[in-house]
Amino acid sequence: MVTEIRGGSESHNEASGVPALRLEDITKAFPGVRANDHITLEVGAGEILGLLGENGAGKSTLMNIVYGLQEPDSGSIFVRGEEVSIKTPHQAVAHGIGMVHQHFMLVPDMTVAENVALAPSLTPGLSRLSEVERELRELSKRFGLQVDPHATVGELPLGARQRVEIIKLLYRGAEILILDEPTAALTPEEWRELSLFLRSMADEGRSIIFITHKLDELFGLVDRCTVLRDGAVVGTVDIENTSKAALAKMMVGREVALRTERPIVEPGAPMLEVRDLTIEDGGRTLVSNVSFTVRAGEIFGVAGVGGNGQNELVDALVGLRPLTSGSLRIGGQDRSDLDPKKFTQAGGAVIPEDRHDEGLALDLTLLENLILKEVDSPAYSRRGLLNLRGAGDHAKTLLREYDIRAPGPSVAARTLSGGNQQKVILARELSRNPKLVIAFQPTRGLDIGAMEFVYRKLNEAKLAGAAVLLISFELDEILSLSDRFAVMAGGRFLATLSAEEADPERVGLLMGGEEQP
Amino acid sequence: MSDLTKSKIRQGVLDVALMLLVVVIALAIALVFIAIYGVSPGRAISAFLQGAFSGNFNLGSTLSKMVPLTLVALGWIVAFRGGRIQVGFPGQIITGGIFSSIVALKISLPIWLHLPLAVLAGMLGGGLCAWVAAWLWAKRGVNEILSTLLINLVMAQILDWWVQSPFHDPSTPLPQTRALPTSSLYPVLLTNTDLHWDIILLPVAVIVIAFVLARTVWGFKVRVCGANALVARHSGISPTRIGTQAMFWSGALAGLAGASLVLAGTTPAMGEVFEGGVGFNGIAVALLARNSPWGVIPAALLFAALAQGGQVMQATVNISSELVGIIQGLMIMLVLAATTMLYLTQRRRRKGPGERELVPPPELRGAELGATP
């Protein structure tokens, strides 16, 4: 059946020259942000199209629309020249569209064949496992994909699991394949195999959309590349007529919008000193030999695309994850055996990346969330009993000072808007007059007003003599706030720059993992 | 009155109304069964009400049945607020009873020392039984639902052996211990009834648990761990340590219930079936009370009345007491359904201008029903 569909489409496409998939004028708005702004792009049969863009450029939203996970506000989708409406992933599959998600959707306890049989196929009903296995063997042979149908998925290395994901799509008859940042977890060798395999599939007439933010992956693989920025298409280029530098500039090269005045303070003593910090987990090196110093009265930025070791770095700096090697000093004292309590006692404050998962206990009240880290202090408890009056006064003061719009300190944190929730976290962390502030994506999902508030508070902390470490995926944010910043890619710091010497092209190349432009 | 107080009161009224509705629906369905059974609903209702509340004896029995139910429900609440779902109450009640019976039978002391010691032993037994599961969870990552469930089976077998072999009363073929000395028993509060002095545990335990959870630092930490373990870790609170402690005290409350069942029972001996389903019914009481310590009192009253009234109903109008089981089961299902529905509608209302709906698409996230508060 698989063969039939492919053969049919191939001849159809070659005859008419109609693109396999065409998106026209796709627009999708979320409250406060236009994720996709009149996007038009197409991919032909036998073509590999790169889709390049920073975090939040709208790549994932666009592909979720194609795959039927989200509905566009306007625009049309054409598959082989015919307009289609895709409301569910099932319909996408019926149109021959398959998607490999960044996070694999496999059942680890089942074998490869069982996982493939699980996927909704074009022929509903029971498929015989032996037949699935036979077909899998054929597919693996044809594409040179090494996949053992009897292997248990949980025991396979990541590269092999990805092959299973792809073969699942082939089994379902996909001829338009979307791969969402497929290389995040791959070793170089696995990546080489994957690229060869993708090429062989394209040679058979399938179309592939390859989503990435890594520049060097595009060269030698894709035919054309469409660049997205802020939800809109910046341009589509033939890969042969372009360079990494040109693509980097397209990806980030807007006029940097400085969103705030950056106060200049003479930096004081080093508050955070990190030397050769390395974090390994399950045989993979997530953070590799990172060294930097943040001084009092300074904002040090870490730029980079998400998933390049930032989460692990932050977890280690606040004591949630042990260092594999390297050392850590806070306020001049060795803190290599840090835990969150010691971090707080050393004057550390953290604004975590995900306020719902890590920042707030949503079902507890604002008052309770505000005293979380200081509940043992005499101001809020005495002999094991909470001092509700002290905590209440504290909460009321903070609600006023941080302009938190809430009916009162005894409402659940869940009832507040995202911006006000973030203010609660800022209030808890910054009101302790910290010596070191670690802010990880502090404006994620906030509107402009709340964003400016966060920037002001971080600058105030800096003026008050705190050392601020700002980790952000938004280059604008880094450039607006940081006195100096490093670019992180692949778990390493590639370069440390001052805000003045950063030009978008160079930073774009660094963020794409190009060491020295 | 501020808007905040008003909305809180509105929420409270809504909660109570919802639970009352659940009770009424469950009873209405039960009446349908009674009618099918061929008994006039009017007769059944009056038999039930008389059985549960009329006369010193019936009222005393109802109140005395409330005590262990309340204690177990409070135990569930302590563990649940700490994010732990332990269902080992039957096993912990049995362990508590065994510990109490040892102190009662093997030591002789004056009552002012003997009874408290037997009661404390019961608490210790229940706490230790829960601690085994807590330890497995904290150190080895064993799911506490599974381990407590399995420990229940083990404890039931141990009790069987206990009352047939080492502690068996040789003067009777029944599987039960020798009569416990009066100095180890709760004195009767109301003569010619089953109501013993352990009834004072009911208000005391509710007040203590409500106070501990709301006003102490330990209770605060328990609630933080239950609300968000990662936030707890960020705040220097160890969810494994606090969770282990919460499970110990949860078990201790079940052990206290076990001590009551043995030391304030209808017969002054520990039999093979003294647990009598209290362990799981206590969980249902906590669910009906929506995990509020104060709500436990009316919920336990209802379940105790159902049990007592059901027994009498069986004797007077010849309706199987299994019917009571049907009513209790219906209530549990309806409570869960109503709580989930309430949670969903509240979520939908709050969704409004959220920023979280951006990524990832809801289809890719797991079902969030597991997080029903």
C-alpha cells in the first residue's frame, strides 16, 4: 500500500509540477502574540526544505497547523494542488503527512513492531504483528535503516529510536515528512546516518520539511531554506546560493530593539565564580567546561537557543543538580556541594524558567507563596508555629510594592494572570535583597507591560549591588539588559562579548553553533 | 465585606451544596433499589432513621462508629496534603490493633497508665506499618499505592495467624484473643451502649489536624510538598523527608483508629475481622469531605449512620445490609465525578487570557485530571 501511494503521487507531481505541500497565507494569533503572520511556503516532491528560525519564530506553531494539532485563523493548505482542511492529526495522516516530534512518541516497554502497529494506520482494524514485522524489514532494507522489529524501544539508543519514529511514518504511508529539530539528541555519527537516509527518501520522491536552528545542518542536506522571524517569512533561499553568514543574518538580523535604558555601574567583587563546570547525565555531556564570573552590580547574560544546556546549568547553579566536575563559588566561598537551601542562605535568588512548574505552588495562597523560602525565619514562624500576622503584613507590603493585582494575600496563586504570577516570584526573590540573582527566561509569555516591569526590577537589583545572571533565549532581552554576555551552544560557552561589540550576524552564527565566524 | 470574603463564602456554599446533592442522589438511587426489592421506601427510611439515631443504644453505636472513620479520614488527609496517596489504612489499623493487644495482654498496670500506653502502642504500630511503605518510596522509589495495598494483604494474613496461634483464646474455637483486661480498655461513656470515652478523640483529632496543617511550619511544609514538589525542593524543603513524615503520621492516625476498634469494641477482645472495612471507608469519608479536616465530621457521621442504620434496617424490614454498601459505593463515585466536574469547570472559567495555552498544544500534554485537588 505504501508503495502504491508513493508511486501515484510521484507521477502526478512530475506530470503537473504541482508542489507536494503548499501553505498559503497562514495566520495564527494567540493572545498578545501573532505566532504566524501570513506565512506562505511550499515544498516540492523529492525536495528537502529547511525551516530555520529562533525560538518563538513560529516554526512549531506552523507545523502544528499542518499536522492538525492547531487550527489556523486564516489561510489555506494545499496537498498536491488540492485544497484540504486538516483538523486532526488523523486527517493529516490521511493526506500523507507525517511528523516526527522533538520528543519521541514511543512506548518504551514495547517492541519496535508493536510501536509501529500502535500508530493509527490508513487501514483501521487489527494489523497482524507478523505482517507489520515483514513490512518493517522491507522498509528498512529499502532505505538502509537499521531497525530490528523485535528490539524493545526502551533499550535502543536515541538515534535508533528516531529511526523507529521515521519508519512509523513510512509505514503509515507518509510522503510529506516533517521533522521538528530532529538532531537535538543525536551524536554526530547518528546525524550523519540520518542525513543520508533523509536524502535517500527524497530521492524516492518524498518531501521533507526539516525544522532546525542549527545552521551547519542545513548545508549538504536541504535544497532550499525558508527563514522565519517573529512569525513571518523573511525569505526563501536556495542553499547553493547562500552562506551561513547570510542565513544567520536573516534569522536574527533585525534592528535590535533596546527595550530599556541600561544603567552603568562600576562592577564590584565577584559574586558568582564558575570554573570548568561540567555536567554529564546518562553518558551525555550536557554542560561542558563552562567558566565565567559575575560581579556585584553587573548583569551577565547567557544567550543561545533553548535546549543547549541552559536548564542543566541553572539547575546546577541553584543546587538542584550535582556538578560532574568543576567548581562553584558564591560570594567568595566555595559552594561546589550546593543544595537549594545553601543557595538561598548564601544570598541567592532564582527566577525559574517555568513559573508554574518551578516558581509557584499554584494551589497555595499568595501569602504562602511569598514566605516559601523564609518560613523558618523568626519573622514568619516561632517555635514551629506560623506567624500569620507577620506573613500577612509582609505579603500586603509586597503586593503593593510589586504592584501585584490580586484581591488580597489569601487568594490562590492559580487565580492570577501570568504577569502577576511572575511578579509574585519577583517579589519573593528580590525582596530578600539577594547578592546573586539567577533569572532564567524571566519574561517568558509576558505582555509588554509585565516585561518592562521585570526589566526594571532586574536593573534595580543590579543597582542595589546584586550580581545578576540572565539566561534567555531572546537575543533582544540579552542585549537590552546585559553588560556582558556569553553565547551558549551545545553545552559550551562559545564566546563572551560585551553588549557594545555584539553584531547580530556574529551572534547569530554563534547561536547556530559556529565557533569562530 | 470584601469581594474576596464573598467569593470564598460563595465557593464554600457551592462545595457544601454539591456534597449534599451527591448524598441526596445516592440515597434516591438506593430507594429505587429498595422499591425493586419489594419494600415500601417509607418503611425503609423510617427503619433506617430509627436504626441510626433513635434511642441511646442506636445513637451511641452510630457515634462510636464515627471515631475510627474520622481518624482514618484524617490520616488520609495528612498524607494526601503532602502529595502521598497511601491506601494502607486496613493494614495500619491491624498493626495498631496488634500492638495495642500486646500491651493490653502482656503488661498489667493501673488504668491511667495501661490504657494510654496501649493507645500509644497502637499509634506506633500504625505509624511503623506506614513507615515501611514510606521508606520503600523514599529510598527505592516504590510507588506507595502499590506497597501499602500489598502490605494490607500481608497484615490481614498476620492477623489471622495472630488470633489463631500466639494470642488465641484457648477457651473458644473462635479466632480471637483472650479478653483484654479492663485496665486497658476505654471506659464506657454511656451505660448500656457501645459509646466509649474514645469519642473525645473525634473533636480533638479534627482540631489538632486542622491546626497542624493550617498553622504550623511542619503543616505548611507538608502542603508545599503536596502542592508542588519541585517548588518545595527550590525552597530547601525535602519532599521525600516531609512525605515520609506525613505517611508516618497518617499511619499513626490509622493505628489510633485500630486501638479504638480493639479497646473500645463491642467485645473486649481482638477478633479476626475487627478492622471491618473501616480502612477503606475512611478514605471515602475523606473524599466526601473533600480533604477538609472539618468536613470529615459530617461525612463520618453519614457513613457511620449508614452502617448502623443499615444493620437495623436489615433486622427490622429484612433488607440486605449489602444495600448500604451500594449506597456508599454510589456516593464515592458521585463525589469523585462531582469533584472532577467542579475542577474542570473552574479551569475552563479561568482559562481566559492565559499565556500558557501557547505551547505545547493541549493534545500533546497528558490528561490533567490526575491533578484533581
